[in-house]
Amino acid sequence: MNTADRATVVGVFTDDTQAQQAIEALQQAGFSNDQITYSGHGAASGGFLAGLKSFFTGEDFSTGGAYHDLVGMGMPEEDAQVYAREYEARRSIVAVTGDRPQEASTLISQYGGYGPSRGTARTAEQTTTGIADSDEVRRLKLRAEQLQVYKQPVQSGEVGIHKEVVSEQQTIDVPVSHEEVYIERRAGSGQISDTPIGEGETLRVPVSAEQVQVNKQTVETGEVALGKRALQGTQKVTDTVRHEEARVEQQGDVNVEGDDPGIQEK
């Protein structure tokens, strides 16, 4: 692998916490501790910083450790002076050396890293790559609101079930039997009777009948089950969200190049 295949990407951070977050993202992307160099002014927030190399140990950026550390990484002298000044201005610096400069630059940018302003533009032969290339590059971050929907169960009502006693008249036809007395006159035999004629002779015939008696007993006639089940439905949620758009304001005779449809001229 030649020198051109190994570039050093350097990012400047005004917030040391963002610098540490960028380092953690670089490590998760597969960059080793040997490839990452870090010098910050804040307190370390995680053990992932323990294995990193540190630089900018000198006090004089033009002749001390900061300057020589960067030049030793292969950075041009002019660039080393610029980054050293940024460090002296209490900004955190993260440098990544390897054959994946574009990926490293993208990750550093995502966490707020930028290239320091300077008047000399880099040439294509330089192996050190910054996040911003010149004084003329500025970044305007656009943001947008997004709807976040949360669901929580609430009681919308209840169903109760109970029993009550209902009285009603019920009629049943029951067949019953009874005895009745009949009188039938029959002709005598004509024989001579030894019994004298007299009064007071009574003949009694007992008569019986069936009598209906009613008893009640309780039987099960069925049952009612009460339960609940979940039904899936759809409910529309509507709200107003805002987003930011870039607008170009021109004053004087200025040519603006670009075909981004999201940026409109004002």
C-alpha cells in the first residue's frame, strides 16, 4: 500500500462530548485504536478512550509537541499549524489514519466535526483530508419534525352481568280420576223373604278421587359466559409538523451554482 492509499482525516469539535461520540462510532465501524488519535479538553465519558493515542502535548503549537505530532503523521506543515491553533483555542481534535478516509470523514461529520478555516486550499496530492476544504465552505444543518405515536390502554367502559328472579304463571294439565256412585234398579227374583219390612236400613258406598299436589324443584336451564377479546382497528392521527428548508439570498452580482431541488432562491 503506497502513501496515497493511507490518508489522515482530521476533525475539529467545539463540543468534546460530540468528539467522544464520534470516536465511539469510528470504533464500532471497525477503526482500531491504532488508527484513531484524540486530544480533547473535556472529561472522558467512557472506557473506550483508554486505548487511544493522544497528541498535542506541547505548549507552543509552532515548535512544540502539537506541531511535531501532526507533521509526524504525514500532515503538511501548514495544516499542522492550523490544527494546532484550533487545539490551543480549546477545541477537541480527532484524527483517523487509514485506507478508508471517506468513511471516516462521513462519521466525523455526523457528530459535528469540521475542518478549520484557512486561506490555502489543499491540492489533490496531499494525503491529509479535512472535513472542510476552505474558508468558503459552511454548513447549514436542516431539521424536520416527525410525528411519534405512543399507545396506552385506557378504560373505555365496562360490562356487568347479574341474575334477577322473574315470576310467571305456569299451567299444566294433569289427568286425574275419581269415583262416582250410580243407582240402578233391578227386578227381584220373586222368592219369599224372611226379613220383615222395616225402616232404618242404610247402605253406604265410599267414593274416592285423585287429588293433585304441586311441588317445585330447581334445575339448571343453561349458562351465560362473560369474557373479552382484543380486536385490531386503525385510528388516524393528524398533527402539524414543521421542517426547515434552505433559501438562497443573493445580493449584488453573484453567480450561484447548484441543482439541489430542496434549495430555492429567494
